[in-house]
Amino acid sequence: MLFTEDFLHYVWKFRLFDRLNLCTTEGEEIEIYSVGLHNTHAGPDFQNARIRIGDTTWAGNAELHLSSSDWQRHGHTDDNAYDNVILHVVYNDDAPVTLPSGRAVPTLELKNRISSDLYQRYHNLVFGNQTIIPCEAGIGRIDPLTMQNWLTRVLVERLEKRAEAVNAALAINRGDWEETFYQHLAANFGFKTNALPFELLAKSLPQNILAKHKNNPLQIEALIFGQAGFLENEPEDEYPRSLKKEYDYLRKKLSLTPVENHLWKFLRMRPQNFPTVRLAQFAALIVQSSHLFSKILELKELKELRALFADIKVNDYWENHYRFDKKSPPSAKHFGQASVDTILLNTVALFLFSYGKHIQTTYFTSRALKLLENIPAENNHVTADFTNLGVNIFTAFESQALLELKNNYCDYKKCLQCGVGIKILKPG
């Protein structure tokens, strides 16, 4: 048989082996009251098991290996963490195991106790020739309750991991949530292509500098475009020339160093997504908004959150320009709903969740999940693949969870750690 130790963990955890006349390799009768709690960290695989061996009921840990000799090979012999192992569960018993104290560890061999049907289903799932995900033949038939429960868990895992990055940035910003939110928001204004230069821009231009010029939109725009490196050369049009004049003065006064302009990407982008347009929108948001994160904590309705970003109005210059000194046909440069929802998904929901975790209040984490439930699903190749496999995807809650599922479970074939994989493998 070809399988991993994870399969043995799965078999033990759900007792999917023949339990008739269980006995150790030494012939002592075994009765399993509890297999224990699966331990995914260092130490024995299952903790707090309760097992009767012969006439004695033991409470302790169970360790699982493909072969008994793996005990020695994995360095458990001299590891005190394994002194409380009461049962060694193996597929193949090929060597006795003894602790430094001299106590022999009872062994249960499962070689002839795992059904060929279970093994075949496992083999087809993990070692099959699937093209998209391991369970592509069965995921569309998973009942809605199982799917929803698992996607909820996976989504929370995704948000918790991303919250770690928020906490790291928060520590650098000395606990300033507004500044941390501002930096993260800036990165997301650049979307994937220009996230880095947008983030560098925000870090080079703290909110306390912008706050001093809030009543002068031209100076805000000058600071944004100047720090982005778009005012290094002498412009032709009057508007960018006025920006450069303001920026040159402020740059000297505030000892500013702009972001390297070559970092900004225009290639293969729709003009509406040019970084110059996004910078104009970002500047407009800065002008009209103050204490943005505090406002977000107060607003509960999706339409109110959307309004924070949808109502921003850029300088009239951009109505017929996508870049400085290059005129274009008139076109509104408002922030479209799809772009707004991307910001709500990647920044607002994340920060609501992170803040709730930080202050240990489920009110904000629940609001984050509810927000994702009310935003339409993303449209990308991952969601398209799942849709083609029969998975219903309506909201960002589901699309974000499926991205996490694909990237951190399916791609690594962690089927035995996945609620969908376990459901497919379970008998009946």
C-alpha cells in the first residue's frame, strides 16, 4: 500500500479500522475508550487517550507511525515528551519499542485492519490524476451544511493569517490603527500590480504630514504625486506644473524623498487602472476623509461603507487625462463599485477582523464576516474552476474561503485535514 502517515492519523482518529478482537502485538486485549485529541504540534500525535490494555485502563498519549522502527528513526527514544505514550499504533510492526526507563511500549498493528475500499478511495483522492483539485469528482456532491461549515472555518483561518501581518505593521506603527489602516489601504489602492509603490508612498508620507494640509487639496495632490515620483521632470500642462511648484516647496521644507518612479507599472493595464488615476483617486479620498478607520468602526451598513469610497471626486484635470501632459477623450474617473468592493474585501473586512481579534471582541470579527457575506464573489480562475465543478459561489465570503482552500489545502493535497476530503472518504 502507498500512503502517508496522515492517512494512519485519519484512520485512527475516526476509528476506521476493524476493531474486532483488538490486541497488542504481544497478545494483550485492547479496548479503546477514547483515541485522544489530535495534536498537530510537537509531541505525541494524540493526547489524552483512554485505552484499556489487558486488565489496566491507561490515560495518556498515542503515537502513530507507518512502521514501528520509525520511533527510533524519528528520535523519540531519548525524548522525554514521549514518556507518557500508552500505545504505539503502526501499520507495520517491524521492531520493538522501549523507553529509556525500560518500559516496553504496547503496539497495535493495523496492517490487516484497514479495508481495501477505504484505501482505494484514499488513493484515488490523493494520488489520482486530477487536473484541478484532488476531490474534483466529488466536491459538487458535498451537502450544503458540510460545505458551509468547512468554508467558514477556512475563511477564519485565512483572516487570522492575514491579521498577523496587520499586527506586525501595527507594532511598527506603535499601536496606531489609523496609520496602519492608511498604509494598508494605500497598498490596496494599487491592487496587485502597484501595491508595492503605493505602500512605499504611504510609508514615506505619514498621515500627520497630510493632516497639516487637509484644507488645501492642491497641496495634498502635490504631496501624493510628488512622493510617487511623477513630478521629477518639468511638466507641460498648467495643472501638473502647479503641482510641481507646490511639491518642490514642500519637499524642501519637509525633507521628503520620493518613491522611485520606475516602480510604477502601466504596461498591459486598462487606462482606468493606471497608477496616475489611482493616485488621483487616493488623493481625493485623503482630502475628503479624516479618521477613516474610526468611521469604519462606526458604520454598520454596506451602503454606508461603499459611500466612503464611491463618492470621491478627482481633480477635473483627470476627466480628460490618464497621464500628465497626454490628453484623452473625456471619461469619468470615479471609483467603480467593483473597485470599492475590492477595497472593502481586502482592507475593511480584514481590519474589522483584526481589530476584533486584537481587542478580543467578537462584535467586530462577526461584522467582518457579515460584510464578506454581502459583497459579491470575486471572478477569477480559481472561482471559475470551482463553479465548473458544481460549487455554488455567490459572495466574497465563499470566494475568499475557496481561495484559501485551493492555495493551502488542495494544492498540497491536505485532503485528510480538509472537511470536504474527510466527508468524501467517510464510509456511508
